[in-house]
Amino acid sequence: MLILPIKKKWFDMILSGEKKEEYREIKPYWTTRFKNNFDEVKLNINSIIESAKGTVIFKNGYQKDAPKIKCEIIIKVNIGKIEWGAEPNKEYYVLKILSIEKE
């Protein structure tokens, strides 16, 4: 299962249900990590993920006992929301959060 560390602000917003997406840059590093950790991955002609579905754990920090939440997600490529940490008019891998379970 893929574990993604995130800042407390974003972690708390996801946990409360306020933030419904998390973003990762479209780079080979993330493409490979998502391909290696999800079963349902569809790539486009440029080897960029067109869609994927899976489970991630968002972790607030790097400590062993850091707070965690388990989320079912769908990944799409889209422009992120500035209020949720995205740069204006920049495309990202958008991790749309479908469900949240506190670990």
C-alpha cells in the first residue's frame, strides 16, 4: 500500500472532509509509484496515468506513530484547486478521495 506523507494542514482538512483532493506532480516518479501500487491503471499514449483506482495512506509526518488515514482514491489528471495547495493553471495527478478511514 502506498503511504504518502502530507502536512498537518492538509491532513486535518482531509480528515474533516473539507479537502476532497490531494495533488502530486505529473512526473515519472509518481507515475511509477502509482503504477506499482494500484491494480486498475490506465495509461495514455504518453505513458501518463489517465485513470487509476486504489488505496493510499496519508500520514502526517515521518514518525512511526504519526497520525494516519486510509483513503480510497481515484486518480485523474486535472488542474488543482489553489485553496487546496495547487499552483494556478497547473495540471497534476489529482487524487480524488472517495472514502476516509482513520488508522
